[in-house]
Amino acid sequence: MPVLAPQTQQALQSLVLDSGTSVRNPIDATAIFRSAQDLEKAVSAVAADSSVDMLLIVMNMAGSDSPNAFQRWEQNAEFLCRFVKDNPE
């Protein structure tokens, strides 16, 4: 598994607020999924890293009892669909 570039790790670190998360490969940063904007920044940063050939994004329903959970999940899904469409390679 490749080591992410320092600038990629720094970009991810700026998005992660929770202790116990990892901005190394593999990335474990549940906090990134709290907003579609942060997810977009994280995915874009990792996809731009020349050492990365593939992204696998796993999301669970943690926090689904929060008032805006459905809207957040919908925004994340819309972004991921748009990202895949715009980046077919």
C-alpha cells in the first residue's frame, strides 16, 4: 500500500477533528463524512496523489439519528456520483 504524499496527509489532517482517525494509507477518517464539502476536499486530495491508483470509500450509517443525517448522506452520494462521472479513469 503506497504512502500518501505529505501534502495529501496535510490536506486530510486539516479536515479531521477526531482523535483516533488516520490520514495515512489506509485512511480512517469518519469525521470527513460529516459534510459533503469535506468529503469532496478529501476525495479530491487523495485522487490527486500520484501514488494512488484506486479509491475505495466505505460509509456506514453512524450518526443516522442526527437531524440532518439523510440530507448529509444524500449530498455525499451526489458528490461521489458526480466525481466518478467527471473522473472515469
